[in-house]
Amino acid sequence: MASASQSLKSSFRTFLQQWKSYKPSLAKQGAPSVKNLTPFYEAKLPWFSRFTWTLVALDLAMTASAFELTLSHWTQLEELPAEESTSSSSENAEEKKPQRYVMRPLWQRLPVATGQLVVGVAIATLLVASRSRTVKKIFVIPTPSASSSASSQSHSIAQLPRSKLSLIIQTAKHFKSQGRFVPLSKCSLETSKDPMEVGLKVEGINGPFWIGLEGAKVDQGILADLGGSVGGKKEKGEVEVTDTVKVEGKEEEKKDDTKKSEKERTPAWYVREAIYTAVYGKEGRKMMARAQWDHGPVSAH
């Protein structure tokens, strides 16, 4: 039991360190506040990223229970010694010999209990790690040194080369004032086994950030500034739905609702193309086609 409690304490310290892990403040990185900025990319987090700590708590509780149950209560049947047997008559000779439950040897219980602990901690670690790699927002801004008013965003992006642009990446673990501030020139994309994801690799950071495509939103004004196409043309603003129902006194409200639904129904292939355009510029479509050629066609749901 002493080893079990020590293992649980060690696991708790590990997750406490994860909780207190470095969450970079944008101000300390020399990046502007995103309070007044429009995100280029925004997506709803998957359920396992929204409820990570609940899942981790359940996982640790189940792991601790399984560990204690295996180590302290895993038994096996054993025949009673001859002197403890109550069936001494010849009539009971053919009956089953008396049995009882006894604890299994420690060499059997300890490896199984340790294996359960390792698997439980590994699952919790994977949940925490995936939370820090799942992207919820991406901002495209001028690099502060390249613009005296880096927070202006709107009129500066189109006038700057990509070498003077930067990204602010916010994952599930970041609050509004936090994120990863990285130069766009250090970013590259990679394909994922999941056709509804794109991997964003940043030079100097181990492992990719995963960008979900399904149900994501892309600001078409920023996309136009980056050289992307909006409905086949370079235009700013959202695509307006033409089949708006005109109701007296409620025309504007209905129009806004249709805009919102149109933005929410942005197809995954369009979001993918927008991400490639943001990272590679005019070469984005060519890079995307090359990735599809190497790894197979991408579903256009």
C-alpha cells in the first residue's frame, strides 16, 4: 500500500506541474493584445478539449480504484488443508474438496496493478497534451517590429510581405491574453491522417498544432488581404446569401441570421485552402495540391 500511495502522489505531482505549465503571456512575448483583433481562423473545440480536466479526474479516480482493487483484493481459490476439512466421512469422499479465497502472490498483483497505473497516467497525459495542441483561434498580424501600429491589423496585412507577418496561435489551454506568438516565416503545414485536420508546424516547437476544418470559421476580409479568393474574386467581407426572405420590419435581422448560417456552413475544403493561403501565399494552392497528391485526395465535406 505504501508503494501505491507513493505512485498516486507522484502522478498527482505530475499533473499539478502540467496545470502550472508555462502559458505564455502575449505581452511578455512582445505581441499586441488580441482584444480588438479579428481572428483569421476560429473553431469550436472538440468535446474532449472542452472537458479535459473532467476526463482527467475521472481517469485518475478509475485508475486509483483499479490499482487499489488489484493490489489489495485480487484473490484466487485455494483448497483447504486436510486438517481444516470437515468432510471426513466416506460418504463425502466423492464430494468437492472445501475451498476458500486467498490473496494472490504479490509477484502477480504488483505487475498488473502497476500496468493499470501506467495506462491510466498515459491516458491522462495524452488528454492534457492534446488540449495544448488543439487550435481554437489564429490571428494574423504584422510583426511588431515591422509596423509601428501592430494592433491596427486591418490595413497593414495586405501591404506587408509574409516575412513581416506573424501568427498568434491560441489553443484550448490558452486564455484571451495568452497564446503562441510566432513569425509566419517559421510556420509550415503538414497533412493529417484525419482529413478534417491540418497540422501546423512551428520551427523550434516540438510537435504540430492541429487545426480542425469542420465547422470552422474563416474571416474572408483577412483572407482577401492575404491574397486568397473570396467566391472567385478578391473581395472583403462575408459572402452574402441572396435568397433572403424579406419580411416587413425584420429584413435586417433575417439577413444577419443567413450570414451567420452561411459562415457556419463553410466547407472544409475552403477552410483548408484558406489556411494554406495564409501560410504559403500565392503558392498555397500549389502546396495543397502537392500534399493531396502525396497523401491522397481530401474529402470536401
